[in-house]
Amino acid sequence: MTGVDQTMRDHIVRQLAQIEQEEHVRIIYACESGSRAWGFPSQDSDYDVRFIYVRPLEWYLSIDDQRDVIERPISDQLDINGWDIRKALKLFRKSNPPLLEWLQSPIQYEEQYSVAEQIRSLSPLTFSPKSCMYHYLNMAKGNFRDYLQGEQVKIKKYFYVLRPLLACGWIEHNESMPPMAFEELVDALVPADTSLYTEIQELLRRKKAGDEMDMEPQLPAIQSYIVDQIAHVEQIAAGIEGQVTVETETLNRIFRSAVQEVWASTK
């Protein structure tokens, strides 16, 4: 499996099973998110495991709001946390980009029952170019502001500005959710005969080789692209039509069927 050796995959699956037992939940979907799913992990990158889970019916029939996330402390390169199905569907209704990325992750650890595929099949109907473009734009601007100012910059952070900006470019040209793979975005949007492409490819080579990639001089072609693209995306995003939504009752039906399907199968 891309980005994850079998030993680590087995360890992750065991950890998910342990969470199910400890929390009395059923995990319906689990995947890799972050640099491994994006295609630019370094040798010491964390495994960013994200999952969606369902609790028993009685848990939802409470007059009090209850915690709808499960988180575990980062340990041995494993960063693992998940969202309750109801939380996930509420965010899905808002075209939440992290959730949409999870659903198309190239590295999946678990997909049980029909729920994840039901949600995935509705993704094109709920996709909001405006919401997603602003999400990626804000991510790029934040990382650019925090790590890539001055003559010496934290050079590996270029990936965390380039990928969201390329995702914005994909949305602009295709009006669809961008692919997770960084190299697919680069090949689609950066001409191969440019200094920008050359600098990006050298960054990728170094990161995959495990270079330290800490404080170094700015990369001029990438730095220029970032400044220009942030200004361009800000202008484009402001003119995009607003939120696209799916009917709440459609998501209610998925929620109810998920609880019924998951716990009926355990009897």
C-alpha cells in the first residue's frame, strides 16, 4: 500500500480495533491524511490516521450534547483521531474540505458498511468551490506568514503552501474537489519547462530522501509564485458563487441508516 508498510498498517488496524473496544463504537471508515496521503512524506513523517465512527442508538438519544470526537495522544509517529458520524455529516453539508479529502484518500485502512460510499457518492452535489477555495487559501496564507518570511525560511513548509495554492488552481480550472496527490496537482498546473517546476521537483527529491530541510535561503521561483498566486486566488474566490448544500433530510436518512446498519450487524 502506497506510503505505509505492512507492519505499520497492521499496527494501525490493531489500534483502530482497540479504540472500538475502549469507546464502544464502530469505525466505518479510516484513512491516511497529511503528507503520506499527499505524496510527500519524509522518513520520519507521522501517520495521520483519521476515521469516522458510529455510536449505539442510545448515545444519540440524550438531552445533553456529548463529545463527538475521539482523540489519542501522538505516540510512535501515530497521530490518530476521528469524528462521530453526526459531526461528519454536519461538516459534509458545509462542504468541509478535510472530510472530502478523507473520503478520497489513496491510503485507506478500513471501510465497513455502506455509509462511507453513500457519503462519497453525494460529494459532487455538496462540493462548494467558494468554501473549499477559501479553506485552502487560508491554509496557504497562514503557513506563508508563519514560516516563509525573511531571507532564511523553513524550507519544508513550502509544501504546505504550494499544495493548498495548487488545490485552489485546480478548483478554479475544474470546479471540482482537487486530487490529494501533490505531484498530480503539479503535473496538471505547473508547466514542466519552468524554473518553478524545477524547484518543486528538487524539493520533492530532497524531502523523499530524508534531507533535514530546515532553515535555508528562499527559493525565488516558488516564492514569486506564492506571492502572485495568493493575490490571484483572493480575487478569484471573492467572485465565486456561494455555498452549495444537500438537503438535510437526505443526510438524516444516511445518519439513521448508518446507526441501524452498523449495530444491527453486531447482534
